[in-house]
Amino acid sequence: MKTFLIALGVAAVTSWTAFAAEPGKMVDTKMGKVMATDTGMTLYTFDKDTKGKSNCDADCLKKWPAFHAAANAKADGEWSLVKDTAGKQMWAYDGKPLYTYAEDTKA
């Protein structure tokens, strides 16, 4: 089974606040602060990805959907854009592609 990790923890809070229009946000959970989408879904990284490259294949993306970016999205600071294995633009933080988990209900 492919292992996913919570994308970022408390250490990211200070750099996160400097970005005015970030695609995600920090939220408090029972496990502490985690990065989440604007709809409250926790964001994860895939330990087999490399900086700037998604290695999550089609089967992987069914369970771990890519955190896709709008067509007009612009990279800024620690936020960058990479392509998933299907060629669609997705968000990355500090070069690490970001995903949600299909079975999550909230952060």
C-alpha cells in the first residue's frame, strides 16, 4: 500500500501566513494543525513523489485525488504548479505535489 503523509504541520504556519491568496489554509484538528483545501479537506504528500514531480499513477489518483489548480492559477513563493501523471495541473507546496484522500470527510 502506498503511504501518504500529512502535507505540512505546525512548522509551516509562519510561512503560510505571508501568502495572501494561498490555495489552501491551515486548520486545527484533533491531531494538530494541518493544511487543508478551502473546502476543509486535508492535504497530503506522497512519499514516492520527487520535488516537482507527481508519481501517483491512475490507480493511485482514484484513492488520492490530485489537488488540481485552476487553469489561470499562478505559482507564488512556496506554492508551485506541477502536472499529475494524467497531465493536469496540480498544486505543490515547497515542490511536493499535494493530494486529498477520497475517503476523507473533513480535515
